[in-house]
Amino acid sequence: MTGKTSTFSRREARSRFKLKKNAKGQARLSVFRSGRHIYAQIIQDTDGKTLAAASSVDEAVRAQIKKTTTKDAAVAVGKVLADRAVKAGVKNVVFDRGGYIYHGRIKALADAAREAGLSF
């Protein structure tokens, strides 16, 4: 019988395989969502380096939000991440949602990052 974690990991692997096949060397915006926080980072896979990162744990984000589990927190993380990425010289990325469905906090983070200057 297939459990929830194995279904998630299969969906994540399928998503990342397609993403890396079509990325053509672009940086990847990877998102991790836990029950309490949301984390995002921009990774250059060819070098294996993180170019920019932000999360709802960061003090810059915590000053803007009341709760870390809401869409407002995801929007704040997306804006801070995009600002840090633009300062690092990254404008074009591919969005790696992992195994998460593209709605709710994941969609809010992606939309905020687009509005703040990232293109994907």
C-alpha cells in the first residue's frame, strides 16, 4: 500500500526531473513548506551553491508578519527572497514547487516573487 510520504516523494521526483530537463542551466527557486514555516532558496545546480534564501524564520520577514503559517507570511518571504536574488544578480529562475500542489502558500510565494522582480 502506498503511503502519503512515498506518494509525495514520487510527485517531488517527477516534478524535479521535468524541471531539471527543461531548466537549461538556470537557477532554481526551491520551496519547502512545513506546518509552521515556509522556506525558499535559489540554488544554482551547476555549482551546487545557494545564491539567495529567505524564510519565515528570518528577522526581516518576522518584522512584517504576525503569524508564520499564513499566506501573508508566504508573500513576505517571496518579496524578501526576490529582493535578495536581484541584489545577487539573479533575475531568471525556474520554480521548483517540490511535491506541493501549486495553490495556497506556494502560489502566494510565487506570485510575490514575480511581483518583486523575478521572472519564471
